[in-house]
Amino acid sequence: MLALRLTRGAHPFVLCGRLLVAAASAGTGFLLLSALSHALSHPGAGGALLRLTWCVVPLTATVYFAVAMARNDPATLPRAGMSSVGLGPAALAGLAAASTALSSLLGSVVALLFFLHLRGDLTGLPFDGAAAEMLAADRPLPLAAALTLLAVVPTVASSPPPGDSAPRGAAAPVAPQPEPAAPVPVPSGLPWGVALLATGLAVESWAVSGTSRDGAGLPLPGGAESGALGGVLGWLFTALGLALAGPGLTHLCGRVLQSAHPGAVRLLAGRGLQEEATRIGRPAGVVCAVASGTLVSATLYGPGAGSSAAGPLTALGGVLVAGCALATLLSAGVEARRSRAAANGALLRLGAPASALRYAAGLRALTLVVVFAPLTWAVATLAAVPLRP
């Protein structure tokens, strides 16, 4: 009940984020139910398992976004005196998990109702039964299997990592540092990220070349054809590599900004990028992976590409992944701004002009765009080379 009351009285930005989590959960739930309906209409076919496996990509993106929004929820931030009323770190972690589960469960319910409506099981509304053939309306729906699939997103998104007793909505406390010039630890994932990125590109190339030799491939739902399984696996490696390399690249950007006799604005921007390298770099790397995948899809399904157009389920999955990645990056930016509020307030009290803080924030954003945009284009170009005739 406390989680429900906090949800009703939350800030509009937080409410918008929870509605987005519910929408993402609804889309993922609908994809899972569509995979179930395909299994019902094609019993014994191997494509049903492939479709369910393909749903792992939007499922992962939805859970990643839901966890990011839970970490950015001000209602679960630790405050003075909260432990005295029974809301310590463990209780706040449970509260964040309950809020996430509530939003995800709402989306799962919407997905079930919409699925039944398009099957024709719920009548009296426009477009009832519009997708009856695609959703196997001629076969009875196993309720237990449908509810199990719909429970995946709320269960996974609201499960804290093992041994994590800190609330996911709490930002890490910023300890005052006597020397602002103290070195910031360098993220250690850059070499592993580069290795996984190279592995992903190699897997994608191997999948396409293998398909072109034997002329067979496993189709994805909605029109994606040959080499789809290997292509998705390669993209997952690529996305994981970019997510691991993102913090290191962001830290390197901050280091470059502070080189060659920097002024106050460059110092602030560079130091901010270094301190927020992990928080900003990881979702920036994921956005880079999604953008490169979008460019590759445009090469594969664009005008004159010679491939069949992507179907509605493939398009829904792509929109889910892209939307969750962008929303997670935006949430990370809001969280980073909140973590710098105390330091910015101290600078303003010391006489620093507010324009300098705005210029530093703009310089940080511009630097990330300058670095990650060419990286996105390069990864997309390398991934699209085997797809060109």
C-alpha cells in the first residue's frame, strides 16, 4: 500500500517514467504472447522456440530500463530519520522493487487484454479479432502458460541483485573531497568491450556468409529472414561490448577535455565526465549499439535492399529496444544532474557564474555526441558490409 501511495503522489517526471515502464512491459508481454500463439498454431515446429528466444532482446531492454527508473526514483532515496520509522536501506530496496513490480504488472495486464482483444476473445471494441489468424484464435489459449510469460518482466525487473541491500532508487552519496583534483578511478571494461565488439562483428559476418553458402536460415517473427539467429547473437555481443566500453570511452573524453591548458569550463566538463563515466557511459554505449543496429536494419530492409519488409512484430521489438535505450540514457542524465546538484550549489555560492555551469553541461553533451556518433557509424558500416550484395 505504501508503494501505491507513493506512486500516486510522485513527481510528474517519475510518474511519466513509470508509465513508460508499464508501456515497455506491455509491449514485451505482447511479444511473448505472440510467440506463444505461434507455438499453438505450429505445434512441433522449431520456429516457436526461436521466436521466444528473440523476445530476450526486448525483454532485456525493458528490464534494464525498469531498473534504471527504480534507481532514479526520489521516493526511495535515503533521508535522515527514515530508519527510525522502519524505512532503512533494506526497506527502501523493497519499496523500490514493489514500485517497479507494480508498474510492470500494470503493463502485463494491458498486454493480456490487448492480446485477447485482437484474438477476438474480448468483443465490443473496435478492431476486435483483427489479428485472429496471426494470434491462433482457433486454438484455446493455455492460461497458465500465458500468465507465466506475463510474470517474467515483473519478476525479473523487481528482483534485486544478490547481496544488494541498498535501495535501487538511491543515488550514491557524494562525499566531500578536500582536493577536487584527486584522480578518478578509470573504468576497467574498455579492453573487454573492444574484444566483445570484435567478436560480435565476426559472428554477424559468419552468420551472413554461412547463410549465403547454404541458402537456409532461421526466420525471426514478422519477416526477418535468413541468418537471423546468428545476426541477433552477434548484435548481442556487439551491444554488450559497447556497453562495457562506454564508461572507458566517457572517462577518456573527460581526460581529453582537461588536457592542453584547460580553462574553468573545460575543467568542469572533463571532471564531470570522469566522475559520471560509469553512470552515463554504459547507457550511451547501449544507445550506440541500438543506433548502429537501426542503421544496419535500414541497409537490410530499406528501399532497393531486396529483402522483404519487416513485419509488425519485428517493428514492435525494434521500437521497444530503441525507446528503452533512449529512456535509460535520459534517466541516467537526470540522475547525474541530481548527483551534481550539491557541487553546483557550492560553486554558485563561491561566485561561479551560472553560465559556466551551463556551458560545461553543453560541452559534456557535445563531446559525447562527437565521440559516439562516429563510433556508431563505424560499427554500423562494418556490420552492414556482409549484407551488401
